[in-house]
Amino acid sequence: MGVKPISPHHPHYQHQHNHHRHHHQPLKYCDVINNIANGSGPEMWPEKYPIASQGKRQSPIDIRTGDCERCSPQHFPARRALEMEYPSHMDNLTLVNGGHGWRVDVPPEIAQKTLLTGGPLEGTYRLAQFHCHWGKNSSCGSEHTVDGKSYAAELHFVHWNTDKFSCFNDAAAADGGLAVLGVFLRSSPEANNELSKITSMLCEVAFKDQRVPLRHRIDIRKLMPDNKVYWTYPGSLTTPPLYESVTWIVFREPINCSEEQLQCMRTMRCHEKLNEILDDGTQNPDESLVLENFRPPQPLYDRIVRYVA
Ligand SMILES: [Zn+2]
């Protein structure tokens, strides 16, 4: 299949919109991905990406706990528990504003030291990047929901199958190519210290395509819950091109983050840095903030969600 050079959070069609920066109207988040108000959010994706409405394994989903099939790791072909390995301190990470939120890119030499295997996965997967989805307030923001309940945000750790594929983009477009770990963030009085290493630097990547080396080394195990009970199901990327290539592994237990940390995320911009004053003399309006960037739950169809405990 004709694989375009994309990454799950760099939909190629964004670039078609770059010329908008020279127009009087600044590029808004809604032009790119997700704002329902102006009619170009997820409900408009099917126009360019028919799979958005025609696909039978789209993500995210509402996880109905009563309908899940409880199983042990023995159920899966690998017949062993999910296994995760991450260096205790990852350095040389890059924080990026991808146009609809922040992303942390993992360089190949660090990715080589990561491992995700076992459980529902066949073969070896390695971490390429992680990013976050959030809402304009803490009553929504996660992409997956549990019995209809949203969390304030959701972290996605994107891994690709390095046994079967030679590069991330090939894996992203192929069944079995990606495995994404989902971690719910719950708004709480206590901040997550590891997440602060990222949120404290978001002001340095306020604008689309800005990137900066993370100043602190990150222990991403601290961005995951202690209890690794999870749900798993076959799904898709949650942003265009929405490839149905993802084995989802969503941890049941959320981790805590503070309102202040969430507020830092909501100050990000979805457009490139513009001159303060536009051609027509107006200021860049606030609608260009990435106030929310989650896709709502999609139909489950005949898929089975497995609860692995
Ligand atoms: Zn995501």
C-alpha cells in the first residue's frame, strides 16, 4: 500500500493548510483537527478519510466493563504476561508542538533500550514517542472512556513493531504495526512530578513545530500506574490518517496530575508563530489555543475488549 511519510500525529493534510498563515484569518486548531464549533473537527474527517466512518476498528472506544472478556495472558499466542522495559532515566528526548498538542520524541538510540512485548502482542515493540490528549476542563479530555466516564486527560505511549517493520511509518500503516499504551490522568490536588518535567517546558513549545530538548531526564515508568491491570482491543490511530494498525493496551488505573499541569497544556497553540499583529491589524485570537484535542468514542462493532488481570 502506498505509504506516505506520516506519523500518527503529523497528518499530512495539515501541511496543506500552512498557506493559511498568510491569510487574514490565522490558522485555528479547528482548521486542523478537532474543534467542532466551526465544523471541521472529527465529524468532518470522513470527507478526507473515509475510514473515519467506514472503518470497523476505529479508536477510541467506550470501554464497557460489563461486556469485557476477562482473561489471563495465557489466552494470547505469546502465552506470557505483558512485559515492559524502559531505561530508568531517558535523556536526549525532544519536546515538540505537533500542532494539536505536545509530543515527546524518543531518539533511536534510546528507543533501542525500550521494550514492549508479551500479552496481546506478537513480537517486539519499541517506543517512538508519547503525547497527551486533554479537554478544555477536567470533566473531559481522555479519548477512551470507561462505562461512559471520561478522565481529565490520557497519555499515549506509541510503540512500533521492530521485528516486522524497518521504519515507523511502515508500521503505522499496517495491521499489527503499532502498540499504544494508554494511561488515564485524573485531576487531583497532587501534581505528578515526572509530568512536571514536561508541563513546565510547554511554554517553550507554545507554537506549532517548535521543539526543544527536554532539560530533565524522564523516568516514564513514573508516568504509568503501579497496578498494570489493562484492557486490550484492536483499534486505530485516533487522528488522521486513522490507520487501523494499533493494538491498544489501556491501563485501568489512572495516575494523578494537577489542574495546574492540565492548564499548562491548554495554553498551547495549534499554529505556527505569527507576527503579533496580523495584516489586518488584529491580534491573534485565543481560539487558536489547543483547548481540547480528543476524539470521541467510536462504535465497537464486533470487537472484543479483553480485560487482563
Ligand atoms: Zn494519541
